[in-house]
Amino acid sequence: MRRVGGVLVALVGCAMIVPFLYMIATAFMGEFEVLRYPPPLLPARLHPENFASALTALPFGRFFLNSAIFSVGVVAGQVATSATAAYAFARLRFPGRDRVFVAYLSVLMVPAVVLLIPRFLIINALGWVDTYAGLISTELVSVWGIFLLRQFFLTIPRDLEDAARLDGAGEWTVFWRVVLPLSKPALATLAVFAFVDQWKSFLWPLIATRSTDMQVVEVGIANFHGQYYTNWPYQMAAAVTAVLPLLVLYFVAQKYFIRGIQLTGLK
């Protein structure tokens, strides 16, 4: 049974990674090579110039900058709001705490697409359409992040906090100097998830921005497809470049990411 399970895991892994490998192979093919029948699996000759040509066809440098500002801003906001709210739900005692927490969790059942119009109306009323403030402001709170950190905070022994209070530490000092330093794996997990989620975000940036100078990578690639819909190597080259920051982030933070998943008990 163990051998069969290993084979199944290997097959699932191959099914997940093969499309990515074919995307890389297509990025190095010639413009008409990919249109052959049957389509080749590997390029007959490498065309690394596809990357330079694709990235200069549209201002992808600006797209990457916008995505970086958008993602980093949301990560900072979600880590801050999730940590403070999660600590309140895990450690502070106030009337209706558990009911409020259940109400927070119920928001997860609301489809995100339902909130697109209200969110746009809010930023439009504030004059934030086509600005970084409009992109970032409505993404600063993550209910999933609050749940994740609350579950982690509950695993921290209260004895550490009680010892700090005996030394005269207030609630903020306990949170800042005791709880947060012990929560680095969970905070890193939330940061990785938040960054990946915003980097690949498409629908909200498409609605919240209008000018080319404010477009993010995903929207830029969609527009790129409209202009070069027959040139698949160019499109795949742009897509590979868009994925690279996520790969680098994962390999840098995978230790904290895996550790955070283990400690929070999420599956």
C-alpha cells in the first residue's frame, strides 16, 4: 500500500509540474514552431530573445513595480491587522468575543466577487480609483489570516505571558515582545500566502485601475495576450517571468512556511 501511495503521489506531482515545464519549453520556441501539429514538447533551437522581446513589447517593468508595491503593501497591512485581531480573539476577554469571532469566520462563505462592486464604489467615492491607495486599502484585512494567527497564539504557553506581566509588562508589551517574536513561523506563513495571493490577483486590479501605468503583472499579461494572441512563445516568456518572484519567495521562506503549517495544524 505504501508503494502504491508513493506512485500516486508521484503521478499527481507530475501532473502538476508538467504544464509548468511545458510553459518554460514554449517560452524558448520559435513563433511558428509551437503551431505545428502535433505540437513539439521541446524547442528545436532555443530562442532566449523571446524574453527580451516580450518584456519590452509592453512596459512590464512598470507592471512588476506596481505588483510589488501592491503585494508588499497588502502583506504589511494583513500581517498587522491579523496579528492584532488574532491576539484579541486568543487572549483578551470581552463580552461576545466568541460570537464576534464566529461572525468574522462567516465572512469566508461570502464569494469575493459579490464584494467587487461595493469595494469599487467606496474607492470611487474617495477618489482612489487608479491609485495605489485604491488597490491596497480594501485588501488590508484577511479573515483567514486572523484565523491562522489566532490558532497559533492559542498554542503559546500562557506562563510566558504571565511571567512578563509579573515583571510589569503591559498588554501591548506582552504582545510586541513576547507573542510576536514567538510567532515568526506563523507570521511568515501569512506573509507568503498574502504575497502570492496579491501577486497573482487579476480581477480586483482590473476593476480598480484604468491607466496602463497602474496595471499589475496579471492585467498586463492579459492585455499582452490580446495583442500577441498568436505568438505563444512571447506570452509564455512573459508568464515565466511573472512566476519567478513567487518561486524565489517560496525557496527563501519555505522553512517558515512549512513550520507554520505544522504548528497551526491546518491541512
